[in-house]
Amino acid sequence: MEEVDKKQKARAEITVNEKWCKKCGICIAFCPKGVFVADKFGKPIVKYPEQCIKCMLCVVRCPDFAVDVKKLDSE
Ligand code: SF4
Ligand code: SF4
């Protein structure tokens, strides 16, 4: 039996709802940690989730409520 009790590196689970996102780039511009990168259409890709400091700026700034940040640890 294996124990799975390791702390993950990623501190948050960040998701972008593709149906709601209008590719305005606000989340990419406001994220202080550069978690997002734009694909060639301007759509944010969650590239560096381990950098996330859970400031929630992307969530509150997204005009279309497309970003969700779930906090994974309880520091
Ligand atoms: S702020 Fe919201 S709508 Fe704009 S690019 Fe980011 S996820 Fe998409
Ligand atoms: S919560 Fe803050 S650090 Fe994390 S992805 Fe959003 S804007 Fe970036």
C-alpha cells in the first residue's frame, strides 16, 4: 500500500473558462507573477501555476468571471 501524502508544488489550481473568456488579456497583464501566457489568439494559458501567490487579482479583474483560482494549501 502506498501513501500519497506529498505536498504538491502548485499552490493553487487556476482555470480559465474558455467559453467565457473574451481574450482581453487583463488577467495576463495584472498577474504579478506571470502565471499566464497568451497563446497566438490572445487566450490566457496557465503556464506557471506554481508561481501563483493567490492574490486573486486575475479573478477580480476578469470582466467575464472566466478565471477561477482554487487554493490548494492552507498556509
Ligand atoms: S481577464 Fe478574463 S476574459 Fe480577459 S483574457 Fe483573462 S480570462 Fe479571458
Ligand atoms: S491569483 Fe494572482 S498570482 Fe495567481 S494567477 Fe491570479 S493574478 Fe496571478
